[in-house]
Amino acid sequence: MKHTDDQIAIAARQFEEWADNLDPETVQAEDISDLRAIAEAADDVRRHEALVVERVTVARAHGRSWNEIGVALGVTRQAARQRFTGKLEGNPRNPRGRHSVGNEIRRWAERNGVSDVEPGAKPLPGSK
């Protein structure tokens, strides 16, 4: 449902009147700091997981084995492979790799004129 400019202006005025009449001494506000802390922690986990996937992608592009990656993560090679194989490009479970980290890295490299991460590095999965 679209609103007209007049409807939006009226709603804004009503909100301002309501907010101006709030008395900080009598308003009962619920403390949600614990919920905010959970949300922040979840955001951190997502950010860090994306970073780990990115670094595993780069390690695999450099020819690192699942055993070496597992050692770095403190897990078995099987656990490392199971955790990341579906998240890496060129995997049967992610055949197009449209949203893969490898594609994101490749797009970033193309935008920034980077051809190789380091001399002798294997190309990123799916690159030509």
C-alpha cells in the first residue's frame, strides 16, 4: 500500500506530537540489552564464518589439502571438507557457484586489477 505525501506528513506530525508528550520519568521501557548482545554476537559469528570460508577458499586455490586446512582449524580433514565443500565454488552441491566466496573474490580481483594473489598460485576455482 502506497501512501501519499500528505498522509506521510500527517503521520510524521502525529508521531512528533506523541514523542514530545512522552515523560522520561513515567515511560516504562523494557531493558533489551541482553537481546541486543545476542544479536551482536550472532552478527559477529556470521562475519567471522564468512571470513573463514573466504580464507579456506584462498587456501584451496593455493593447493592446500583438506588435511592442512583441518590442522589449521583444529579438526579432522573429513570435518573440514564436510564443513566447507558445499560452500566452495565448483562443488556438485553448488554447481553454479553464483553466490560462492570464490566468485566474490574473483569479482573483487577483477574490479581492483589483481591478476594473481601471489606468483605461482593456482587460479581460483572456476577461473580460466
